Amino acid sequence: MEFERRRRRSGRIDIAPLVDIVFNLLLFFVITYNITADAAIRVQLPESTTAEARADELIVISLTRAGEIFIGEQPVTLEDLPAALQAAMSLQSEPSVRIRADQEAAVGLLIKVVDGVRMAGCPAFSVVTETP
């Protein structure tokens, strides 16, 4: 009588399917990732043919069409702008301010915001525009 011997199973795990799944996940996240991060406060920027693309926005002041003022995503009043801006600038080694004003915002309010930035002692600021 002849008995059949048991075959030994391999103790190795095949990682090829695991690599396929990880590659597919990586590909999914790379394709769906939004490279340009939009600001949380929606403003329609005015167009300028000499606008420069800058990615190193350190402190952003947003001015909405309704006249609201934000530092980052924090709302501030016009009177509190210099103090809040000084507090934000104290956290930066080389403070630079970008003012994002809606094209429908009042010019007088924009000038008051620029005055508030100057009163805060900001060495460099610019008004953000976009190319047409």
C-alpha cells in the first residue's frame, strides 16, 4: 500500500498583489490631489498683465466685496487690523503681507487697509492680482 505524502506549503507571502494595490492607491491620490490651494475666502481678483505668480504668501489679508476684512481666515475690524497684523508679523522672520481685495470692493476701504498695514510697521506688502 502506497501512501501519498503531504506537500509542504510555502511559508512565503506573495507581495505582488499588495504592491499593485499600493500603486493604485498612490496613483489615485496623485491624480485627485488639487495642486493649487484656493484661499478659503472667495474674492474675485482684478486682472493685471504684469502680475507675478508668487507661492510664498506668508500673511494674507483678504478684503471681500461686502467690506469684510480677514487676516488668513480670521475676521478683523479695520480698527483692530494694525494690532492683529503686528501679532501675525511677530511670528514671521521676514514678514511679507499680500492683500487680496475683491475687484468690486470699495477703493476707499482698500486704501484704509493699506494704511493699517503701514501703521503695523510692515516692511513689504503687495496687492494680489491675476493675469487675464
